[in-house]
Amino acid sequence: MKVPFTWKVTGWFMIGWSAEFQPGDVKPLRYFGDDLVAYRDENGELHVLSGHCRHLGAHIGHGGKVVGACVECPFHGWRWGPDGTNRYIPYQPDRPNKALRLRVYPVREQYGCVFVWHQPEGKPPKWELPDLFHKFPQFPTDPAAYYRPYPEFSRKAEREPVHPQIVAENGPDSAHFYYVHHATVTPVCLHWEIADEEWRFLTGWPDTSSDDPNRMALKIHSHLSGLGFAISAFEGASNHRLIFACTPVEDGLSDMFYSIWWPRLPGDTSDVPPPEVRERVERQYLRTVWDDLNIWRYQEYVENPALSKTDAKPYMALRRWAKQFYEVPVAAEAAAPA
């Protein structure tokens, strides 16, 4: 997908689930056009650094190992600390190279999800990661009252030709639910607002059994935190939570992550959802999670869209809001692969 803005977007981005990074694990990653290494140290802390050893360029994520709080390069045993500094060289143990440093990507883990902060020049976070559960104060919520999201209620799509802004633009687009998701009722945008790095919107699903056009059978409260992800709280029959995240891999490609937190059945204390709950969530939500992706894969970005009067104001407001997350110019070669 060719877009008139950079793929090196500023913000918090999801890179996986905590259960994928066990103590002692060292894993290669590729995001934001860079090779990265993720490792969980012996104290259980997860770290993400630039992936190539500053000695002779070996990828630490391929064969590296955890030693205490450090990660060791598989080529010559140089060790790198959580702050990116060289801590140890085995053949000159008293003289680490203090001039060398790996780039550090700030990491946050929340309710089983892993996020990193990305700013193209390596600047620190401009805002803190929002709390996925306490983001909606109108709903008193105990996170322990929900089943775990991973692995049963989580899905990932890798290296898709979709820019995060395209995903965000679904927010003010109510009309597509009928055509893409085969909804029997067309939802309406009840409210939207911008609060710094957040775009907040409330979508309502009219109650067809009522004569009152303002009566809603379902309301979805959604907050975009930058362009990295949207958190949604459902107000209706199920009252579940979900996150939909889109993380650039490199110019032209992104990974997408989807997780649902489903309320536990009364009296059930297990983190693992029972078969009847898994079947319901799979049928109603997980089978259709990538409906939009079938559109996005082949979509052309229209810079000056012919919008209807209903959609024009929020749609263009979102595009203006999104500009704050582009801090470097678009690369001339940024385009999706053929």
C-alpha cells in the first residue's frame, strides 16, 4: 500500500503477548524497518534492543543467550545490558567497550500484551501507555473477572500491506459494517472527540425491537492511542474488552494483533475459558476478525476522498489528528511490494 506519509510512526505499538517471551528466551524481531532482539532476563524483565551486535554485526536474536540481566551475542560472547551498554567482553573482562551502545526500545507489559515505544530518532515516550482496563472509568472493572486473552482469544496477521492509519480510519466509518461485516443493523456514531494523542469515539447499534430511534441495543466505546492500537469496551449483552493493534514491520508491511478479554462465567475462577465460551467467541468474533483485512490488502489510499456529509467531518478530523505521529518525512521508496 502506497501512502503519502511515513511508515516510521511515533507511538506505542504491540509486538506480541507476554506468554511468547518466557524467562531466558532470546528472540529476533523486525519492526519499524529495523532488526531487533527481545529477551526476558533472569529476573523476568523483558527488554527490546537493536538486534545487531556492535562488535562485528551478528544478529543477537539468532542464537544469543541470557546471562543475568544481559543478553550475550552468539558470535564472540559480548554481553549487552538492558540499557544498551556493553557490559562484558570475555577476552578482556575488565574492559568493556563503554563507547558502544545498542538502541533501547522502552517496553511495557499489560494484561498479557507486550508494547514497545517507537520514535524514529530514539527519543523517549511522549505519553504513557494507557491502562487497557481502567481506560473507561464509567465501567468499574476488575481485570481478574475476565478470562486470559492469549492464546484462546488472540489472533495475529503477519506482514500485511496495511498502514496503521488505514486501520485507524475505520473508527469514524460506520457504513462499512453492513457491507464488510454483514451486520443486520447499521451502527451510528454517537460521539467523537480528540484528546491529545487519543481519538475517542462511541458507536451505537440501534435496538430494532424499540420504537425509539435513540435506543441502542449495543454501544462500543473505543479509544485510539496514537495510531498503534485501539481499545474497545462493549456495553450490552457481553460487556467484553478487546484490542486491535497494527505495528509497522517495514515500509509497506505491518503485523496486526487482536485480543479479546471475555467475562468469566459466574463462579468460574479459571484463567482458561471453558469450551462453550471458546466456541461462542470463536463463532461471533474471531472468525470475522479479518473481514476488514480483505479490503485493506487491495485498497488504494485516496488523498482527497469524496465523503458523504455524515462522514466528512470526523473522517477528515481524524486525518488531521494523525499528522502529529509523523515526525520524519516519507521515504521516497515507501511502497508495498508487488
